[in-house]
Amino acid sequence: MSAAPNQDVPLLRVADLCTHYGRIQALHGVSLSVPRGSLVALVGANGAGKTTLLRTLSGVHQVTSGTIVFDGADITRARADLRVRSGISQVPEGRQVFGPMSVEDNLRLGAYTRPVAEVQGSLERTYAMFPVLEERRKQPAGTLSGGQQQMLAIGRALMSQPRLLLLDEPSMGLAPQLVAEIFSAIVALAKAGMTILLVEQNAHAALSVADIGYVLEIGRTVMSGAGRELLQDERVKQAYLGM
């Protein structure tokens, strides 16, 4: 029997992470920790490096230097598929559902690392969280509304039964009512024990629900603290909240 995880050790620890796009450096020594069972928000303006960081954590983009430790294992050079199998799943920016395929087939794609016997149970849990997806399970994913596609993208990521969920700009392009619905689902996941790293340009929405927040500027982490404390910080108010 394996030992129980040490709750005092972060599930994810990033230290001095640097990445490049060719000769252009995108991340400059980023460090952060994501405690087990926490909702951590990473906020910043467009071009700050938020999406690059998530893509680096999921293995889509290569590390130049620094380390990524997940559940005590160094995964800095691990392949993307091995990171999924270890328990990391990303909801990409812009949703990126497979439009011609049905809702249910999109969801089943998210479970490709799971034993076949577990897939139905994962589907039922996803449908319980997002009933509209069950109602439209045979419908082509491309015909869903933007909010429904975001639910589908989150549901697809959950099908792999991750231990760490990476969410990239889930509110992008959605009406305020749908943003509230998506954030309600994110909070419900967090309350159920899911560890979440949330990247958001909507700083107010993200920091309002986050246990911990980080502010990223031009590829560097420049501030960190409790989410609601950062909401009250004058620098955050002026730079990101329009106050």
C-alpha cells in the first residue's frame, strides 16, 4: 500500500521556470506553489505569459531552465501524455472542442488514459455536474453555445480524473451570466476537493474565488497572497480592476 500524501507538501511546485519562443524569452524565473485541494489563480494582462506557463506545465511547451515538481516527482522533462497519466489535465484557452463530433464523443476522448470500465462512471459524474451536456450528448459539439462548449471542455478534462486541473481563461468570450455559471462550477469543483490552477484575465472574478493568487507581469511573478487580500491591494486595483 502506498503512503498517504503529505498534505504539507504542495501538489505542484514550480521553481525558477524559464521558457523561450525561439530567441524571445517568455517566462523569466517564475516560481509558485499549488497546495493540495486549493484553488490558485494566476492573473495578469494579455501577453504576461499566463498561457505559456500553463502550456509549459502540461508539457506542450518545453522548459528552458527551472524545475516542475508534481506530487513529489520531477516532471520538468516529462512528455505531455505522461503528465496526463500522472494526473494533470488542462482546459485550453478558446475551448478547442472537436466541432463535428458529438458531445459524448468529445467527453470520451478525455478519458483515453482511463480503463474502459471506468469511463461510464466518469460520464455520469460529468453529466451530473453539467446536465445540459447530457441533454445534448448526441449533438455535434460545434453547435453548442460558447458557454456550453466551455462546460464541455471542462467536462472533457475531468474525464481523465485529474488531480490537478489547469484552466486557461474559462471566461473568455462569454456573457456575464455565463461567466457566473462557469465560475460557480469551478467553485463547486474546488469545494469537492479538486486542486485547480486558474489562469484568468478577469482578475476580479478569479481572485474573488481563489485561495491564493499570483500576479504575472511580462513573464515574471510580481505579487502573491491570499486571493481576497490581493483584491484589496491598491496596485492590483489600479492595474487590473479599473479602480
